[in-house]
Amino acid sequence: MLLLDCPWCGPRDETEYHYGGQAHVRYPQVPADLTDQEWAEYLFFRDNPEGPFAERWVHSTGCRRWFNVMRDTTSYRVLAVYRPTDPRPEGSR
Amino acid sequence: MTTNPLPEHPALLWRNPEPKPSYDAIVVGGGGHGLATAYYLARNHGIGNVAVLEKGWLAGGNMARNTTIIRSNYLWDESAGIYEFALKQWERLPEELDYDFLFSQRGVLNLAHTLQDVREARRRVDANRLNGVDAEWLDAEEVAEVCPIVNISPDVRYPVLGATLQPRAGIAKHDHVAWAFARAADALGVDLIQNCAVTGFVKDGDRVVGVRTTRGTVNAGVVGLAAAGHSGVLAEQAGFRLPVRSQPLQALVSELYEPVHPTVVMSNHVHVYVSQAHKGELVMGAGVDSYNGYGRRGSFHVIERQMAAAIELFPIFARAHVLRTWGGIVDVSPDASPIIGRTPVENLYVNCGWGTGGFKATPSAGWTMAHTMATGEPHPLNAPFSLERFTTGALIDEHGAAAVAH
Amino acid sequence: MSAQPHRLPSGGRIDRDTVLRLTVDGQELTGHPGDTVASAMLAAGRLDVAPSIYRGRPRGIVAAGVEEPNALLEVLGRCSESMLPATTVSLVDGLAVRTLSGLGRLDPTGDEAVYDKKFAHTDVLVVGAGPAGLAAAWAAARSGARVILLDEQSEPGGSLLSCREETVNGSPALDWVREVVAELESAPEATVLSRTTAFGSYDDNYVVAVQHRTDHLGHPAPEGMSRRRVWHIRAARVVIATGAHERPLVFAGNDRPGVLLASAVRGYLNRYAVAPCSRAVVSTTNDSAYDTVTDLVAAGVEVAAVIDARPTLSPRAAEVAGTGVRVVPGSAVVETTGASRVDGVLVGALDEDGLLGGDVEADVETIACDLLAVSGGWSPVVHLHSQRQGRLRWDEVLAAFVPEGTVRGQRVAGSARGTFDLGGCLEEGTEAGVAAAVAAGFPIEAEAPVGRAATGEYGPVRQLWLVPGRRGEPADWHEHFVDLQRDQTVADVWRATGAGLRGIEHVKRHTSIGTAHDQGRTSAVNAIGVLAAALGGTPGEIGTTSYRAPYTPVSFAALAGRERGDLFDPERTTPIHPWHVAHGARFEIVGQWLRPRYFPRDGEDIDAAVARESRAARRGVAMMDASTLGKIEVCGADAGEFLDRVYTNAHRRLPVGSARYGVMCKPDGMILDDGVNLRLDENRFLLTTTTGGAAGVLDWLEEWLQTEWPELDVYCTSVTEQWTTIAVVGPKSRQVVARVAPDLDVSAEAFPFMTFRETTLASGVPARICRISFSGELAYEINVSGWYGLAVWEQLYAAGADLDITPYGTETMHVLRAEKGYPIVGQDTDGTVTPQDAGMDWVVSKRKDFIGNRSYTRADTARADRRHLIGLLPVDRVTRLPEGTQIIAPDTPVTPERGPVPMLGHVTSSYHSEALGRPFALALVAGGRDRIGETLIAQVGDSPVEVLVAGPVLYDPEGNRRDG
């Protein structure tokens, strides 16, 4: 049971959140300009590192807001929590 | 009351050789798929100069952690093809490998709890039958005849409206399966190298020519990745990305009980699947934890929810005891179907993305991967499961209508 | 009343004034409050339990706690429970048990007990109320921090409950225990829970424990009191003080009843006042067993000899030898004798390598006894530490795996970290409690209590993993048991290594050692030692298997808690639900909702009811509760722009007061959801979604807004529960609506299709009425506040009574919509269907971009022969195709045994149409739109059914009926 520190509500159990996968994957500005391969990368390919990983969570049963978490995918330790508008911490992917 | 222990293993399983400097083929990952790949490389293609490199102990990953369900009642033609091929192999492997791995064709029930479940189930039954996969639709009373402990009362939150039954499906003893393949591969000259982690790939231009390991560099003609949850990390070392996420999947066993559960029951709707293994323990799995994780552990609420669902379906389990829980790392692809085939790196092949379905596919994963590595071309069974499908859009989406993705 | 011949005349933590009756395998025994089933059995002189699981060998009680490998019970009663160790079941009057060979029985009687959960937050959690845990909790609680102290036993004290001479601060140790517990119980922020086992430790200091609350009461629990409670505890700091388990020794015949752990013998003597024997031999590798020796002597039990594997006497051994007890150094018990119980032991001398020296037959001494107490050293209970990936280190001196380093926010104290002396446990516990409180923000200092025990320093341990057999090789030692419960021996380990296995994980799987109910508590480290002996090397080089939750088994029902029956999952119903129930509706489950499926009258079956309901909708007037459809208000200056990006068709220029059907897709271009959307004003839309998709769509919108387009001024609010929606359908619907909404001009000219009006009903209820239709008929949707939903439903029903207004359910809704070719997302689509596939190219804008648009030009998505949604008409005009039926081309041989039969698609929806007077279906068929007019085969089981491919709109294709 992870303990995630919602930037707006404070620390809450994992069960209050939903997972949103890798953070910082922007929707392409003009999808039509992409090749099929590039579009496939956007659709389906995500980083899957063993170690620090910048990921998205949403506080679904709380404030319903999205935020980013840098978490180690092996130790499950939360290394940083930051708002979507904050810069990505060093060392994450 | 006394009972019988499991059958004895053969006196010799495998040698423990030192790695040679070079092999014709290297399989990275000594799980069920890796061992089967090595076995079929030797058996089907006469390539015996093969090493299986395992970073831990043989079959110590998902092979040791799965709930041992074997079935082939998948919806789409491509899936039915590869899983049914596996099932046909399962039916002959105990004899071929001369190893009693307790393959028990006790049937698998996939329960339907809503009208939508019923529609999807019946669609799958019809597709299965035309694909040569045995399948039947049972109403609730028939479900109770097959598995009397299922609660078919209409007065529960999600009543059982019926189920699909695949009579030829069942379970096998997972460790024994792996050891059977390992023993057979070893006997054909395959070197099974344990405690040997791959740390990088040796490339000549875009072509792989060897691997770097914690036990030195080993050259190879071809390299196949069969590393399940760790595929993405290896792919990154080789310089490409895979569309897979590694997530925790938990399972558990109970203590031993006198037989009460004659078959395998799966319910996608309430997220539980359960069988009673040969010694008498209930073996159960549930849904995948949501987050990426390599920790071989998940979160406890998933287990609790699974217990609630189990008792809803099987009131007799109320006073059963959970003995042990554990987690594996499953590599989940966007369409819940595997990826078997070429990679952007020449002579490097990949078999991954099985999610929760890997165990049952062990023979066909090995068979088709061996074919692909030996010939450089996919076998017809794995051709649809290429990486390219994510670009063309020709996904094989077993998420939606294929009942349970386990 | 049977006697208790082995009960000591005094002492013990039992209430001798009360006699309790117990039946074990039909044998009537007695005991006292404070007894366990095991202690009562031993008091009666009964040691034996059911024979071993595979080999049927006689077995007896071995331990006194959760580590018991043999004595498993089925506790009989209204709903029996199996696989409970006799050493952990508290005696209550009238208890009846059956001993088990390791195979439990599941009772088909329903378990009607209550189980619940409690979620607690604490500053300091201490697991284990032995000396270290009590000291830790005591120190931490003095800081004012919130402290929870858990212990699995029936009362706090841990190992001190089994002691005799130990003191703390100069007083008997149990006096100190009482004082500390009293202090904790009076502290406002401290909680002490006995019979509560912390069985799992999860990320971020989340510990899960199960509390046994009623079984020991001896009378039915108060109504509503949970039998077991699962505690979920989030702790700022955790102190693990879970103690250690003694290991048995591995030698020939070590499974014979009468071989007990030395510490267990001590526990039976002191805690339960039971002397389980009259003449004992003690075999040990370390000093701890000498406490058992002195306690046996004090209890008047003859100690025939102490067999100490260590070549020279330790100070403690010498001290005990000095009291006249015979101590044999450098030796071990090599065999036991006896039929159903030990009647003697054979003792042999060990050389430096642990081998039997000299002439084995001649040098072996036989000593008669009726009990052998064994101690092979101690294994710290490191489960909770290891479950959190805490590392372990092999300590060669202690002969134990001990915690290496700490887990963040946790400390291990006392014998759980290899500190086996009482003084050390108290000091470490105090230090850990202080540190935990300080780290949690409660500064405190505390001085450790001073503990004294007969055994001061824990002296050297001889590692003796395998006492040699008198003859043969290890591969032949089939009576040297490593795992009593799994009946596995040294020979089995040797067989595994002979097969090529080198690691403990493989050996565990090969032999099944350590996989039983006790999860290797007494066998795992011995197995590692034996394996080390087999392969050469140390246990540290072998390493351990993984420790996994639960620490001790937990019942499914306890884990399920209250989430059973009605509370398994919330059931959602609309405000009109009571009316539906009162009017005999049959329901279907859609997501969490219950929706009326049909309303049978006078014994009608579903077909008759649906035919009648359909007729009413097509010819008269009918009404349906559509409140379950998801409703989301989307507000803000950029609401129109946002919807343009999310829906495949344009919404920005939708006039206020108008409605538009919209489809949204995932980025891969596949249909996600659909619904009719209203523009309430310039900056406000009301979206509707499918019933099952509502929550997901809201999440989806929020995700895009917050993570991709935060610059858009848009807010989304779910209003599904705020509105009741009633569809009034049919050529006479205008009359009914006019009656309930007299202020509204309901004429087709004044109130055209795909518009809506705000009005006040005759009843005074404000309403939003839409001209939208999911049936092709003239239809209205009346939306009112959920508070008035039932009332307005009843008003409409009354207003249409003379027109025979007919309530209908989802089944008729499906027939009506399918006749018009309207797809249901999730039924006619399955995540692989694009709007174009579904025949809705018209809803896909060519002038703007939207989520998913890019995907339509991919090779596979652009194929012309994708599966299209089309209509199917069974040629025989009779067969109603089962939904899910596969479609094949004519003349396709149906010979699946010879290989897959090529399939073109499948039936997604199938009904009898009252309006068409025939059955019909919708289907997804490869290249279907190019096959209109062709005849295909629907393969129904073994029967081919000819079907004519038609366009999806089978009823009123011109749309003449929608204005009435």
C-alpha cells in the first residue's frame, strides 16, 4: 500500500489514486505531421525503467487532480512528488 | 488421513556447466519460455550449441509464481492459433519429455455475471469451436454440476448467469514443467547457465554478435530474449524500446485441504481465478497492480479484494487460510497479446508481452521463438505477433472481448 | 472428568479453580483457562497427534507456539475451521477438536460470523510484546506519541511468560510486564492488542495484522462483534520485536513423539504448569537449553543427561553440571527409540567435523527417557523485516540469519535481530522505542530496565546441521527429518542435489521443505544447513528463500472483512427504483447499476413483455427510466473548443438550446463512448455518456484537461445522480408531455427534433425536456432533479394512463434502437471498432482534428475490408440468432478438426422485431457494407443459418416517424 503525497491534499493511501503511466509524454502538436512509426511511438511505446521513473497519478477519490511522482520501480520508494506544471526532477525518466 | 506426495523427479535434471566463449544461439532468460526455446532449437532445428543465460535460478521468475492455468479459449484467431497449438503440445509433452508434470485436463470455467458477459462468452465459444478449440456454454445449473461449490444463487451481488467451459483446459505443476524442459534441453547439449546476468550486448554495426554478462562476454550467432518482465530493460541495453509495461501480479495459495474444487474457475467480472492443486492447496490469482513495478510485490488491498470475490463465488472458502502470497512481474503489452519476432537489431529476437498468459503458452512460445531464431523468419503462428503491428494498427486486442486475460 | 496427571501442583498462568472440558479425537480431557489445546493434552499425558501426511508416521506435539510443525487441528463446531495449531488454540469449555495430518477440511456450512477491519494511523507501531517490544512500547509511549503494541499471544510477555527465575529491575520479570502493560493501557495514546498477529508488512510502513476477538471467549460473541478483525496500520515508525524460534536437530528418528523443542518444554513447565515427562534427556548445541534443564529439575523431573554438541563446557553448562546434572559434551543424540513415543535415545560422540568417531556401534550409549528436549540454536523471526526487502546476514557466531541494516523507518530489536539475552533485549527495545518516538517527532529519553536471567551472555553455538546416522550415507537417511510437516528428510535433500540442484529455492521446490502451514519456521534454516553440508560451504553462502506474507495463515473471511453479500460492491439504483420493484420489473446489472430489463404482466415471459412494450412505443406511448446514463456538465469559455478536440464531430458552433450526438475515440481511433450532448448556454454543455462509461469518461476528460490542455478554461462536473431522466416515446408521447408540461409548446414546429426546452411542469417541478430519440419514434426526454424523479415518473404514468402508457426496460430499448441501427458502445463495439466501422463516417469531422484522427490512416485501420456494422436478416424469417454467433461465407466447409474455419465476423445484437415481424440482427462483418444484399451463413452451433446482409437501419429508414 503505497503512501502518495498529493500536492493538494497531503499523504493518502494508494487506494485513493489511479495510475496514469509515464509522465511527460506530450500529445503531439500536429499528429498529422507524424509518420506512422512516430505516431505508434506516441500511442504505445513508453519507458519502462527499473529504477527512478516519472509517472502520473490522479487523486481520484480526493481532489481529482493529476500530479507527477518520481518513484523507484524497484524499491517503490517515492523520490519526489510534483505538480504537472513543475519541472521534472533531475535523474528521472 | 494420509495422502500421496507428488511424483518423484528424475534422478538427474541438469549439469551445471561453465559458460563457453561462444554459442550458435543464446537465449537470455531461463524461465519456461527460455528453456522451451532452447529445447526446440535443439530438437526441431538441430541447434544444440545453445546457452540459456539466467540471472538467478532456472524458472525462478514468473514460472515459479504463476497459477498454472492452461487453456486456449482465446477470442481472436491469432490467439486461438498460438494457444491451441500450445495446448496440443501440452497433451503430448509429458510423454515426449518423459516427465510427469501433473498436467490435469480438469476443465476451465469462465463465469459470466452480466448479460454483456454472456454475449462475450457466447461469442468466444462460437469462435473457439470454429477455430478447433473445444468450448461449451453452460447455464448456471450446469456450472454447478461441473463445480458444485460455485454459488449459483441468484441472490448475490453478481449472480452467475452461466459460464464457458473448455474441457481440455486445466493445470500443470509449474516447476516440474520447467524442469522437464530444462532436463530435455540439457540432455540435447544445451548449457543452462545460472547466476549469469546479461549486462549488455556486443554489436557489430546493427547486428548483435554476443552478450556481456556477469560471468564474462559470450559470443553468439543469434540471441533471443525471453525475459518476461525484464524484457524492457534488456531491450534498452540493446538500443530499442518495447511497447510493454512491467507490472506486479500477485497470487496466493491456501493451506492443504481435502479436495473440494474439481476444476478451474475464472471470473473476470469479480477478478478471481482459482483451482485446487494436486496436494490440496487452493491456488488463486487476481488482477494486476496498476503501477509499474519490478519489486515482485504488490499492494495488499488487491489480495483482500480477491478474497472477498472468492468467498462470494465459493462460500466454502470462508474459513480456508491464506498460506502464502507473492508477486511476479508481468510484461503487459498494449493489446494484451505477446510480441514474438524480430527486433530493430539484426540477429536479436524477442519474446515478451505475455502479461498474465505466459505459462500456458510455454510450448508454443518456445516452438515459434526457436523457429524464428533458427530461420530468421517468423513461424506462421507468431507472424501476427510482430512488433510492426503497433505501427500498422493490426493489434490483437484480447483486452476487450476475450473474457479473462489470464 | 479425566485426570491431569502431568499437571504440576503449583505455578503456571492458569486458573485452576475452573475446569474446562475438551474433546480431542473423541477423547475427553480437561484443562483450565489459560491452557491451549496442546498444554491440556500434555497435562493429560497425551502427546500424540494425527500421523504424518505422506508416510503415516506417528507424530507428537513439538513446540508451544506458532512454530508447531505437527499438531494441527480442525476445531469442530457449527462451522469448523481447520489447520489451526494446537499450540495456539486457547481452551474454552466444551471445545471439540480433531487432529489433522496436514490436510484440512473445508466446512460447507456457511460461515455466519462477522469479520471487520480497522484502519489506524500511529506514530510508533511495536510488533511483539516480549521484553524488547514491551520496553520499546513503554519508552515510546512515555513521549506522548501514539503507540500501538501488537502481540500474537493471549497475553503480553512473550518469552517471559515461559520464564521462571528471570528478573527485571530486581523484581520477577512478569511483575514488570504487568506494570508496563498497566502503564501502556492507562496512556491515552497507547493501544495494546493481544491475540493480534502482524502478518504482513508493506511499502511505506503499512502493516497488516489480524486480531482474534471471540474464539477464546468460551461463549457466543456479543451480537455484531467481529470474530476476527484485520488491522491496517500506517505507522511513522515501526519497531519489530518478534523474537526468535528455536530450531530442532536433524538426526535419525527425530520425528518420534516425545521429541520437543527445549524452549517448548520450558514453556509447558512454567507457563502451563505441565511436566510432559518424568525422565528427560536434553540435546543441545547452545546454552539456552540449560534454562530448560534447571526448570525441569526444579519441577522435579529427572534429567537423565544433557547432551551438548560443543566439545567443551561453556560457563553456563559448567554451572549446571556443577549442580549434579550429567552433561555429556562433544556428543549428540544420534537416534531415538520407542514405538509410539520416545523411550530412549542413543548418544554418540562427535569429532571436530561433526562425524561419529571411533567404533560407532560400541561407542554409542543408550539412555532411557520419555522425552527428548532439543535445541539446535535460534532463528530470529525476521519475516516482517524481510517482507520489506530488509536484507539478512549470516552470523557465523550466532548460527543465525540476522537482519543486515534497517528498512527505512523501521528498527529490529531483541532476539529478532539476534540479541538473545534478556538484558540486551531490554536495552535494545528501549533504544528502539526512544529512537522511534524521536523520529516521529516526540523527543524522549528513557533508561532501559535492567534484566537478569540465569543465562547471562548467550554463549557459543556449535553449528550442527546434520547429526550423522549410524550407518549408510546421507542419501540413505530417510529418518533424519528436516521438515516434519512435509515428511522430508536428509535423503530427500541429497536426492535434490544429486539431480543437479544447487540453490535453496530449487531444493525447496524439489522437496517441498518449508512450504507447509508453518512455512519452514523450524525447518527452513535446518534445510539450508543440510544443503550447505551436502554441497560444502556455509549457510550464508546458500542464503534463504523469500519471506512472504502472511507470517501465519489468515482466513479468507478475515481478509474479505465486510465486503461480502450486499456490501461486496455498491449497488446503484435510480430514484424511480422502488416503483420498478413494485411493478414487477426484472432487472439487469449494468456496471454497478440495476436497470429494469422488462416489466412482465400476468405471467408474460420476456418475449411477450418485450413485444408488448415495443408495440406501445411504436404505436402508442411508452416510458423508460434513462437516469443511469452518465451526465457531465462541461463549463468554461473553452468548453466548445475542448469538445471539438475530444469528440469526432464539431460541437463549438452547436446553437444554445440544441442537442448533438457525439462519439469520442481513444488515440488509437477506436470508439470509447458516445452520447447526446446539449448546449445549455454559450459556455456550458451537458454531455451524456453510456451507463457503464460515465466514470471513465469523466476521468478521461479530466486527464486531457489537466495534463495536456491546462490552458483551456474548462471545468467538468458529474451530474449523473442529480438528474432523473425519463424517456417518453411513441406517436402519442406528445399528448402525454403536453399534459404534464402545459406551458410548453410541444408542436414539431415550435419544438423541433434535437432541441431542448426548459419549462415548469404542471406539478411545479422545473424540467428540461429534450426532443431526442433512441428509437426513431417521436420521443421526449424529461429531465428533472433527482429529488422529484419518482414523482414526475408517477405524474407521467398517470397522465398517460388513458393512452395505456407502458413502462419498458432495457430489452425493449435495445430492440427499438437496433431496428434503427443505433449501436451500443460495448455491445456492438469492443474496443476494436472505429466510427467508420460502425457506419458512422458522418460523425467523423473532416475539417478539424480530434483525438484518434491520426490513427485512421494507418495501414490496418485504413483497410477497406475491416469489420463493418451491418444488419442481418435470417432468410427463414424465424431464427433468432444467438448474440455472439459467428458469420462465415457460404460454402465454407465447417471442419474445425481440420483447421480453423475462416470467420467473417459475429452477431453483436439480435432480437425479434415486433415492428418488422421477424427476427433481425446487427453484426460486425468483414467488408460488410460491400456485402449488402449477399447471403452469408450464421453458424449457430452445428446448424448453418442463411442470413441476408442488409444496411443497419431496418425500420423507417427515411426517418418519417421522429416528428410523430
